[in-house]
Amino acid sequence: MTSNNSKGFLRIKTKKGKYEYFSKGILSSSLYSIGISANLALEVANQVEEEISSASETPSKKKLIKIITSAIEKIDKRLAERYIVFEGEEKYKPIIVLLAGVPGIGKSTLSVDLSKRLEITNIVGTDMVREILRQTISSNLIPELHSSSYEAYKYLKPMINPILRQSIVGYEEQCRHVIVGVEAAIQSALYSRENTIIEGVHLAPNILNRSVLDESQVLMILLYLENEKEHLRRIQSRGSEVEQRGADRYLSSFQEIRKIQTYLVEEANKLNVPIIETSDGTIAIEKIMDIVWERILFLENKVKE
């Protein structure tokens, strides 16, 4: 047993001369947050544990981070850079990630996964924003707000915009109302410096105020599902009674939803908004992580300048 092993626990010396205990679980979670797979994260954690357990003296917190960083560099130097930032004082904060896309493509699942990986507790759904607005604004005043995004066109005045499909015009009109609440949530997160994920169908790139979209701490990603049959299958497979009622509404308007998706992809391309296909959730979340971390590192370096 080495001098660093106290009753089976590995100690780490803090700046104040006190001690903390090394945890493989906590380290693995941190590594998972920077984009290392769960299995590889555990492997790195085991390597670090072995090195500090064989040390002749108790390492400092600074030395521990150096050991961890060195182990990560053997995998990917970019990941090591992420870890240094992740374990730092988070000077880049906040980052607000907007995950846009139509119903049934996996936005909610990917949002939860991203929140777990990046340890972001604040998640806002645009459906929630719409529901709050519904409680305060009468259906007589704004009827399109009180319908589904893909059915809002049914409540529009005839021929508002003959150039576009009515379903897209209706969708845009509802987005314009909901986006006011979304922008308020973004401003609140920026003011309180709270990392935030906002997901929902109402995040139309061309409707969101351009000044908000150009904000370096706001990152929009459009999610889409290319395969129509897979999209239909996902909607049909919704399990609970409540979800099934929603699925039935989606199915009746499925082609309109697909048209809105095509429209969103076109608008995202015009505005250089990153687009990620979601047929493979594992690949999609890794791509999202790469884009988010690229922005985090940009913000961190911007702070240092």
C-alpha cells in the first residue's frame, strides 16, 4: 500500500492543504461530458487511478489534472483541450444551444442526452413557451397560436401570402408569436450566465431575430430526419396514450410536417445554420457535441484575448 492510499481511498491535495478523494465515477462523467465514449472514459479513469495509486506521494489537484490531460492527449489533443476548459472556471459561460426541428425526429431525446453530457440543467421547450402564451392570449385574438404548428394555417386569413404553401405561412405566423418568448428566455439566460438548451419546432432560423442568432454565445442547430418512412415509424411508435393522441394528429398532417422540414432545411442553409441528420442517434449526438464544443472553445479563447 502506498502513502497515497488511505483506508482504500486515493487522496488528492487541494490548494488549502486539505484533501479530497479521487473518484473514477466522477472522472468518467467529466470525460463523457467532453465527448469521450462511456467505455473509453472508464478506461482512462482506470489508467489515472493506477498512476496516482502508485505515486510516492499524494498528488495535488493541479498534478491530477495534468495526469488526466496527458492520458486524454494520447487519444485526441482536441479532447484534452476540452477537458482543461471543462475543469476550469467556465469563463466562456453562458452558452445557449438551440435545437430546432419538426415533430418526431428526436429533438427531445437528443436535448436530454446533451444536457446530461454537458451537465446543463436548464432545458426549455418551445411548446412550453407556446402554452404560457396560450394562457395569456385569447384564441379570439391570435387563433393560430392555439393550434398545432403544422395546422396553424387553418386559422389564417385567406391568402396572407400566396407565394408560399399555406401550412408554411401558418407555421411562420405561430413561430413569430412564440419566438418572442424564446428570445426573452435567451436574454434571461445570457443575463444570469446560465448554460441553457432550448428545443422545439418553433425555432425557425429566419424568424429568430438576426441579432440573437449572431450572438456568439447562442448556437442554433437544425435537426432533421431524411428518411420519410423512418420519420413516419417514429411517430407511429409513440407509446403512451397522451403521446398516441399527439401521434394521431401528426399522422393526419404528416405531409405538411415534411414540407415544413424541407422549408427549415432551406432556410438553415441560407443562414449557415449547422444541420444534423438524426437517423442514428449516437452519431447525431456526437456531431452535436463536436459543434457545441467548438463554440465553447471559441468563447473560451475569446475571453483570453
